[in-house]
Amino acid sequence: MTGTESSQNVTAALQPENRVAEQDTVHQTVGQTVETQAQAALPDPVVPVTPQPVAAVAVNEQDITMREVAQMVGAMVFVFCFAALGFHAVFYAGY
């Protein structure tokens, strides 16, 4: 027998496994009790219902709003200005 091997080390090696098994059972029982307490404390979810559903407004998908037109024009102006800036830089670079 070497200086590191002894009967105490063998029992010490087995203790963490026992602790893990004990902790697993404790976690399971605590989880079950918390779940039952939560079900007892929280009521069933209630979904509110209106007396009469609100009628949706019919929307024509082909209609385009002025906001969308303004956004599209702004995007086009931005792209053209960037292209003009690029051409201007290429011209002064001498290409």
C-alpha cells in the first residue's frame, strides 16, 4: 500500500456519489411540492371575452399610403446621391 491509498480515501470517493443521489431526490421532492403549491395558489387563467367582436375594416392590399411613397422616394434619392458621390470621387481620383 502506498502513502496515498487508504481505506479513508475509498470511503471519501464514494461520498460525493451518495450526495449527488441524495440531492437529486431532494430536488425532485422540492420540485413536486413547489408545483403543487403553485397550482393551489394560482387560479386558472381567465381570458376576457368581449360581448360582441369588433368588426375589422376591410383593407385593400393594393392601396399605397403617402408614407410608403415618401419612404420609397427618400430611399431612391439616398441611393442616387450615394452613386453621384461615388462617381465624383472616381472622377477626382483619375480613373
